[in-house]
Amino acid sequence: MLNDQEIELIRLARHGDPFSVLGPHAGADGRLWLRAFLPGATHAVAVEADGGATLAPLLLVHVDGLFEAPLDIMPTSGYRLQVRWTDGNTSTIDDPYRFPPVLGELDVWLMSEGTHLRPYEVLGATQREFGGVHGTSFAVWAPNASRVSVVGDFNLWDGRRHPMRLRRECGVWEIFLPGVGAGARYKYEIVARDGELLPLKADPYALQSELRPATASVVAQMPPAAPPSEARRQANALDAPISIYEVHLGSWRRKPEEGNRWLNWDELAATLVPYAREMGFTHLELLPVSEHPFDGSWGYQPIGLYAPTSRFGDPNGFRRFAERCHAEGLGLILDWVPAHFPSDTHGLGRFDGTHLYEYADPREGFHQDWNTLIYNLGRTEVSNFLVGNALYWLERFDVDGLRVDAVASMLYRDYSRRPGEWVPNVHGGRENLEAIAFLKRVNEVVGAERPQAVTLAEESTAFPAVSRPTYLGGLGFHYKWNMGWMHDTLKYMARDPVHRQFHHGEMTFGLVYAFNENFVLPLSHDEVVHGKGSLLGKMPGDRWQKFANLRAYFGFMFGHPGKKLLFMGGEFAQEREWNHDQSLDWHLLGDRAHAGVHRLIHDLNRYYRATPALYDCDFDGAGFEWITHDDAQRSVLGFVRRSRDGRSEVVVVCNFTPTVQRGYRLGVPAAGTWRERLNTDSEHYGGSNVGSPYGAADAEAVPCHGRAQSLMLDLPPLATVFLARDA
């Protein structure tokens, strides 16, 4: 029999170990007792699980619904409960408290150690068969809670009904709920150590979430692991052509005729994927698709890190989208945010009543720029949560890569902070040693477990060796965004051509450090928001000159060493600033100038992918050679790109003035006929069609630019020209 204190703790859902009381237990007298807490029940009978033979009626020992009875024997099949409720209805239910622990000893060990590579396989909501009974096991890390209950549609959101078992070895609370299946909504009701009842928490490991503004987690089937692919490894390699189309799914295209709704995963697979393929891009990069409560964050304040956002459908839809990408020959990169998370009450902040996921000290744990919380990466369980998440996307959705957001904010403790607003590391320095260790670990794990995948760092400082292996002292990323190149060159292109001669170094400086890292050249979403205008809007001059400047800039970008990235809308020179709440201005393709830029990006991508000189030696100085970098007065740049084997060689020449440079002599690497392979001033792109007669020029034995052979060219205005020698 239960004493009064235990009865009170059970009925108030304050018992720290409900499994020690509820379910079958041997009493002090050696008899087997069965107890169940069934709020709202008036009668309960224990019956055999197989056959339904009566075992014993249960005695109501408290009016709130606490029952107990002695049993003579426990049948091998177990038992079920026949229950009559206060409304007169009856039901037969499985008792969650008759099942043993869910987590295996190895899982417990690895989680307590912080080395479980795939914690999502045991934490969160997992559909399974347990003892011949179908249901869902729930497991959540909350070591400092005094009680955790899973609540949902299946138990009237009543935290008294299903308090969980604490696995003290690792701080995880768990329970198996028979009969709960896919689609069930749930959260965790947590009582802090001091007795505070916290706001209901979404599951950190939830595989699916409700559509905002609702915030419940949803039971979903774990996607199967995708097999490794040698083809994808080669497509993501350092010597492969990589041209990335960066997309915000919520505004790439909408259905204005249907209330301006988003496209779903299948609609995106049927439209976005073939569009990107036809435009010649090699990869799609999606702004964060993890569940997030606020549309205006563009996904950069995620709460459901394991749940593809419900804005576009369910996780199976996202898996089909990824499969369609690969079927069309496209890689898929996801923006990934391990740097910070929002403080919404249903999220990770003060998850168990303590600063569990975030640093307790706001000088370490609060990000002033974004009003977000910062992961405590020095805590093994938190690091494990994020490392596991990286593998989850790469393995379960066959994603090709992760672009890691805001790496600079992770690397430095004083990032965007004034003196006195940050805490030095143990050595008194500004580097965040815990974050550095985390980044190295996640890159090492990805390299070992998913070698076909790549990681890309958005890192805007001069932190050394970001894209070098960890065994050489680097952070282990495969690629690094070249933010310096982007800012310098955009600043140059925004200048009136008459002033460019005084700022020539803004276009050449990137080559000083171009081979220190494995760079991606980004023209990203950040450059077309917050009053910065569009890429086209940054260009000086009249309408014709604006388009010509942009075409020349795109040509320069595709000729420059480094992989390429272009945010959506840039490929047809969208005029207005990006708005995340509406579609791109696709109607602009009916305008000749916009259509010309669109055709140019298509042709640049095709030429780039077909020309090894432009990609396979991106990160080796042997693949680049200046012809002229000091002709500032005429704002002309000329350089050579060549493949590693030397069989592919391209000369790139840029004229950043609106003046035709007639009779411009340019040194070239070898004699022969050099033919225009692409000219951004072509009439096909909306240009003036200036160039070499019949598109070719013969080298002459006239020394120039330190070379024995040279060409006499008419350089088109505000244009980039690609020349290659006839075979």
C-alpha cells in the first residue's frame, strides 16, 4: 500500500521517480502490486494483454484517479487496463509504466560521455515496437529538472498522466507510450529543481514541428540513411566546378493567386530544381530550413534544429526534394546555424530551469547583435547535440554540404562587444577555445562519417587556416566564403568609372591572399537587404551602363579563382531590394536587358563548367597568372587561368570604363589564334557587340606585358572577355 506522502506526490505530479511507484512492483510483504494513475477514471481492471482475461479489479485509493491492487501472478504477455472514465466512456489501454527502460547501456554511456555521434537515434520521439506493442518512445535531456512529463493530444496535454523516468547516469528522461504514432503533437512539461513549472518546451530532437505560430513538436518517422555516393564526392571536390545558386525558399516564387502562399517541397522540386539545372548551376544552397518561429529571421533563428520547416510540408517532402536535386545532377547545401538560437519560451533557453544549452553569464551567453542566446559549446552534451545534427542532415537527407553561419561570431569572445562586455578565455585571450574545438570536431566527424560531404565557413576575419585540415592546425572546413573579396569588389563596382583608376587595388587585392584558403566568391543575400539595394542598384551610370557594369562584374567573378555563389534574383538583375515576403520579380525577364543578364549567367555557368582552366586549380597559384594588374589609368585587368595539366588555358580581360579601348595590346602566353569564347558586351546579353572582328585575333611576335606574343584588341566598354587559343 502507498503511504500518504507518495500518494500526494503522484497526484500532484511531483514524484521524482514515478516508475518506482506506478506499474507492477513487489511490496514489502512479497506480494505483487499493480498501481496506475488515471486522472478522470472511476473504475479500472487489469486484464491479460493476450486474451483479455481478468487479472484483478483495481481499488480507487484517491479520487484524483490513483488505483492499486495486488496480483497473484503476472502473465508472460503482460497486462492492459480496462478503464471507465467520468464521462461514461470506456477504453482498454496499455500501461506505459509496465515497460522497462528504453535507452540501452551503450547509449547512456556515450551520451554521458558526449561522444554519441547520432544522439537523434535515441533522443526525441522514436516510433518503435516494444515488447510486441507499437508506440513511441520519448527521451529528453534535462538533468536539472525535478520532473518531466510528455504531454500531447494523446493525454489531453495533462502533465500528471505521463511523468517520465530519469536516467541519472546521463540526465535523460524517458518513457514509452503505447499507441502513440506518427502525426501526434507533443511537448515536454518540465518542473525545475526549485519547483517552478516552466512553459511547455518543444522537443530539441523533434523530427517535425507544427506550422508557426503553433509550436508543438510532431511525431515523425526517421528518414532512412542514404548510402554513400562516389559521384557526389567528386562533384563536391576542390578541383570540381562549383557554382552555387543561393535561395530563400519562402520568396523564390510564391502563388499570389492563392493568397501569396509558399510553394511546397514537391512544387519546389518540380520548378526550382530544373530551373537551377537549366541555368547551369552545380549546387543549390538553401537559407536555413530548420524549423524557426519568425519568418523575418529567414531561418537564422532556428528552434527545431532537426525538423525541416513545416512551411513547405513534411520531412518526407524535403527528402523527395533532395532526391530530385541529385537526380537532376545538382548538389544540395544547407545553411546551418550552430552559433546562436532564439530565446522563445518554447525553445532551448533555460530548458530545464537552468542555463542548459546556453552560457549562464550573459557576457558569454547572449548575442547582442541578434538578441539571441549562444550555445555553451564547452558542454559535451551541447556539442554532441550539434555534431549529431550535422550528421543528421548529411546522412538522413543526403545533403551535400553545410554552410556554417556566423563562424566569426563563434571564434572570438569579444565579437561585437565593447571592453568589459566579454569574458577572456582561460589564457586571458579573446579566442573562444570551446568553439574552436567544436568546429574542429564537427569537421573531423563529417570527414570520417560522410567523406562525400563538405562544410563551408562564413568567416569574415583573418583567422588562419579556416579551410585547412585539423591535423595541420586548421579548423577543417573544406571551403571559406571570401567576404573580403565581396566587399572590396562591390565597393569598386559602385564607384563612378571616372574614379575607379584611384581604387584599382580593390579589384586586385583579393589575389594577394587568394590561395591562402579554399575560397568561395559569394554575392549573397546579405548584400541585397537592409537598405543596400540590389546588385543592379549598386552599379553607377545610366540604365545601359548599370547593366553593362553588372555583366562585366559577373564575368570578372567567373574568371577569378574561387568557387562561385550567387543569390537568387541576381541572375536576372532584379532591380528592387530583396523582400522575404514576396516572390522575385520574374516578370522582368520580359525586358531585353534583364533577359540578357539571365542569358549571360546561363552561358557563364556553361562555359565555366566546360573549361577546366576556370576551376580545377582554384586554390593553387599555379593556375593563375597576371598579365596586367597595374593598368589603373585605363581600369583594365588581364590574367591567365590554366588547368593543372596545362591543356586548358584561358585569358580573361576586363575593361571597367565605359570607353572602348581601341588598339589595346595585351600580352598572351603563346602564339596562335585566340578566339572570344564569351564576351559580356555581346548583343545577346544586351551589350554593344564590340570585340575582335569575327571573334578572333592572331597573336603577333610583339613583346608586351613581359611576353613574347601579344594581341591587338578592341576592348568593349564595361565588359569582360574570355579568350582561348584555337587547338
